[in-house]
Amino acid sequence: MKILLMLALLAGNAGAKKAPQGMTRFNETCPVARLLPVLEDDYAACSKKEKTACDGFVSGLRELLPEYDCQRPFDAGPPDDYIVPAIWKAGDAALAKYVALLASLKTKKALELFASPEFRAILDGHLAETYMERSRAAQKRLKVRRP
């Protein structure tokens, strides 16, 4: 039983990065508390086909891709501290719906984000299985179109 618990805890950090040496404070610059409510509003409006909300959704999602100093409760040590992409703090269900919406959008801005390495860096588990190759293919198509 203890082994299963340890494996579950280790799997929780899958994809997380070890915090830089000397980083001892977390979630101080992480913009999730400020940006996630706006992203959720833009998601809801974009889902109803409001174009300006879709632009805001894509911009907001892009801003939540980096790690900053973001940490979920189970990313804290000991022995090591980890940081994660800000958007991961939204939770698995929210992340899945945001990724699905982005994948369905056809604007240039949305396609560029979907095709980016920064976007692929947040894909993990079933989201990686579903969207990784589609994102890489989109990146190749965008490179072919550029002069």
C-alpha cells in the first residue's frame, strides 16, 4: 500500500520542473489568481462564438503557459520543490476544455498558439496523446505557408 501511495505522489509531479536553486517562495508572481477568472469568462463567451472573446481567450491562455513561480500543493517538497505551467493550476478538467477550445479555433492567432512549442509544453497524459501530433502538424503547415 505504501508503494502505491509513493507512486501516486511521484506521478503527481510528472511534467513539473524542479524549481531553480534558491527559489524558496512560490505563487507570488504566478498570475493564475488574476488571469484565470478572465480566461474563464472569455472561454464561456468564445464558446458562444463571440470573436472578441476568442481573441481574449487565446491571449489569456498564452499568458498562462509559462511556469513563473507557480506551484500546486503537491509540487512542494520535501525533498524537492517543483514549478508548473501557470495554466496547470486551473486543474485537469479546466485545462482539457481550454485545450479543446483552442484546438477548434481557426483564427491565425489561435493556430499560431496551437502550433507552438510553448503550447505543447503544457500537454501531458491524455492531452498529449490527443493533441501533440496535431500541434506538430499545424506547426509544419504554418512553416510551409510562410514566405
